Amino acid sequence: MNDYSLEISYRRGKATAAYLDLVCRPSERSYRTTRVEPGFIIDFNRRGKPIGIEITALSKLTLRNLNRLLRDLGLPPLKRADLGPLLAA
């Protein structure tokens, strides 16, 4: 998964949101956020580098629209297997 980390949040046994950590370093902090449709919030560090993507509209999530966003950010795409747990939830 390109060293990305995926965290899924559940409420009453149902997935409600997810966070794709792009840097996997606890020292990185969000300095600014940008909302992107459909249902993404991108966190940027102080230098303007994307460090994470919050996925807030799971019902609208597709591998295609997430990979389009990653490409627009200059990052490598995910494979379907990388999102398997989230797509199954």
C-alpha cells in the first residue's frame, strides 16, 4: 500500500469514516485542511505537503475517485486490495 496506513472508524458496527495516513509519522501535524468532493478532507503539513486524507462519505467512495485525488496530489495510486477492508465494511 505504498507505506500508507488506513484507519476505519465504526459506530454501532458500521463503518462511518476512514483516514488514509500518507506519511505514517506521528510527528507530522496538520496545519491546513482542504475539502474536496465527494467526501474527502485533505490534511497538509506546514510546508504544504499532503499528510492525510479523511474519507467522510463512504457511500460515495470509489477506488477511481480516490486514485484521481492521489494523482492530483502527486502521490502513487492504491490498488483495490489496499482498500479491501474499507470496501467490505
